Amino acid sequence: DQQVKQNSPSLSVQEGRISILNCDYTNSMFDYFLWYKKYPAEGPTFLISISSIKDKNEDGRFTVFLNKSAKHLSLHIVPSQPGDSAVYFCAASADSGNTPLVFGKGTRLSVIA
Amino acid sequence: DTAVSQTPKYLVTQMGNDKSIKCEQNLGHDTMYWYKQDSKKFLKIMFSYNNKELIINETVPNRFSPKSPDKAHLNLHINSLELGDSAVYFCASSQAPAGVSYNEQFFGPGTRLTVL
């Protein structure tokens, strides 16, 4: 039972263009969402988060959008850089963080120079 | 400086053996976690400790026993290893306990366990 779904296993984008990574969730109790980035042979690193009281959070080149009615969030990277090539995991938590993080399977982003 | 470190990085062992994976964080965090990333790439929480006390145990077989000698260390001991235990195990830590918003977690590099 996948509560957090990242339906695109991979994505290729040209350097300088926008990367859009999508995440859907099924549990309506989720109210806090995070994106993690993972390079090979390393652990995931926290990238950006959003609480359900917001619909957008921005940090430099990274913006996360949350559509609660659609149970959908997306991560936008603008402009994309080759160093952004990694696996991106979406994660969610419920009850203001009182439940463990539930992760998606990840999307592998390749930014082509 | 490594924030969250795990040893060993790779572990190959026979079925039935007992093995341990060590984790240390130098971030001064109160909460530590163990995750398992299986062959289907799902990253699932196994345990969470806050100040050496177990706060989350996600239906993990009791062959898996976490041990926290102090809040900077959370080791994972696995008895009677089975083929299905083969996976990458990640340790993580956070400032806030799992029960408070904004628990951004810092992960170790992972330990790839292969059971033959």
C-alpha cells in the first residue's frame, strides 16, 4: 500500500531548463511534506519542506508546490544544473509530524549539459 | 566532518549469522532513526530513539534489536540473518523528536547488507 507515490522513476532535463518532479499521496491525514536528494553511495539529504498550511515554499532555485485538494505536490528546480542530477525522494508525515516519515520510491533526475 | 556516520559501509555474511551495524552522529541531535531501503527502493522506518529511549518500532522482527548507549549512538544488531534482510540500511538523526513538525533528518551514507 503506497501512501506516497512518485510515478516517474526517471526524468531527463536540459541544463538551464526547469525540472518538475511530482509526488502524489493517498493519506489525507498527511500535513507535512519534505523532499530529499540522494547521490549514489550517500544517504538522502534534506532539500526543502512544506506544511499543509501553505501551498508554496521557495528556497533559492527550489520551489515546492502543494495542492491539498488533489493530494499532489511538486518540486520545481529552476534553472537545472548538472549537479542536480540525483534521486529525489518525496516524504510525508501526519498529525503535525507525530507519525514517521513515509517515503516515495524516488525519481532519478538527470540534467544534461 | 562527517555528521552521521555508519560502519561498515558494506557487509556480506551468511544466513544465520549475527551482525551489528554502528551509527554515530556528531550533530548534538536528540533523535536517531534506522531505515531500511529494500530491493524495491522503498525507504521505510524501522526504529526511532529519542534521548536513548525507543519511541518508534515499526513492526520489525525481534531479530532486530537497536541499542543506544548514549544519544550520539544508535547501533543495530541483527540476529539469525535471513536472505530477506539483504538491503541498504540508513541511520539518520534529527533535532526534533519524531512527533514534532519540521523533523528534517540527516542521513548516514548507508550500509549495504548482503546475506548469502
